[in-house]
Amino acid sequence: MKNIAIILSGGTGTRMGLNIPKQYLVINNLPILHYSVKTFLGNDKIDMIVICCAEEWKDFIQEHLTLLDVNKNIIYSDPGETRQLTIYNALKKLENICGDNDIVIIHDAARPLVSQNLINRCLDECCRHDGVLPVIKMKDTVYLSKDGKTIKSLLDRNQLFAGQAPEAFKYQKYIETHQRLSYEEILKINGSTEIAYKCGLDITLIEGDDSNFKITTAEDLSNFKNIINDES
């Protein structure tokens, strides 16, 4: 059985108002992408890595990979119109490589602080389920509002969880969920687990990691810089 990491690095970073995708920002002489790729390369359970990126960034990525101990096969896949279509491109790239029970573990390049512990727990649980989603419990009171001005209802935060990456899935069952949906339906999918849940796969939740945050805002970027500087 193989475990294959899919690293999503096709985003444009437009929400941060940057002139380059955030995953290629250089922090302490290394692009943000470098940190998560290094972690997956250093995991003994990972057999192969697929990096999903635009063609114009391949040379940049390969240049920085020379700084790492690349002990696994790395291949590239083109980004799609959305995050989920990018994932589907990677899954199709693996059709002649993956067996039914092989596992794909999907991670965002913009989550550079993923831990070996979280990767291992995802892979271990995926041996017993169709898919695994790390989650964080909601800490604040959560309200439902349809117009952003008035409260419609108070939600029970004990029943609410925020999803994280990496998410792990049995390859064959996961690609089949994409094959069952139309292009237009996949366009509407927001999270990797959403499509699996909608298609009836057995998904288990595991405890996520607060430090495994996604760099989405300028504040997130500043926090990441502080963490890296403290460790160096």
C-alpha cells in the first residue's frame, strides 16, 4: 500500500493583495511551500509527492528543492479552475500509479507548519476509514445570521468544528466521487472532504492542531514569520 501526498500550490494569493502567490513568498530565504514539502519528504510513511502548481512556477520550485534531501519521487500536476478541480487533476495523474487501497493525503502549501504527528495520525486512521478530516473545536460562541446584521439563531459550538488539512482518503473511492459528479457540481465544492461526505464515504474526524493554520491574511503571515524567527 502506498501513501501519496498531494501538495496544493496553485492558488493565486489574491485575498492577501500580493503580486505573487503567497506560497512562494520567501521567509528566511525559503519559500513558504518549502516548509510543508520538507515535512512530507521527511515522513517515512510517504512514498511519493505530487505538487500541483502552475507551469511558470515549476523552475522556482525545483530550484528550491535542491536545498532539500529529496528522497522520494516528486511529480507535478496542473492547477484547475478551483481547489477541488486541482485535486481532481492530481488524482487523474495518479490513475496508473495508485491501487484501490492506496491513500492520498491532501495538503495546502499555505499551511507550512503541518506536523509529522498530524500526518501520521491521518494516515493511520485512513487505514480504517474511507477518509480522515482533522478538525478544531470552536472556541467562541457562534451565531447564524443571514444578512450579517441580525441574529437568526444561536448555534451549539460543541457540535461545530473547523476543518483543516491534511485530509486523507482511500484513492479509488475518492476519485470515484469526482467521476460521479459533473464539472459544474465539482465547481461548487469548497473543501476536500465535502465531496466525500456528499457521496456517502465513511469519514472520521480526528483532533487537528492549532499551530497548523493556513496563511490567508497579513496577520497570519506575520504570525508565521514570528514563529520561524523564534525557531531560528
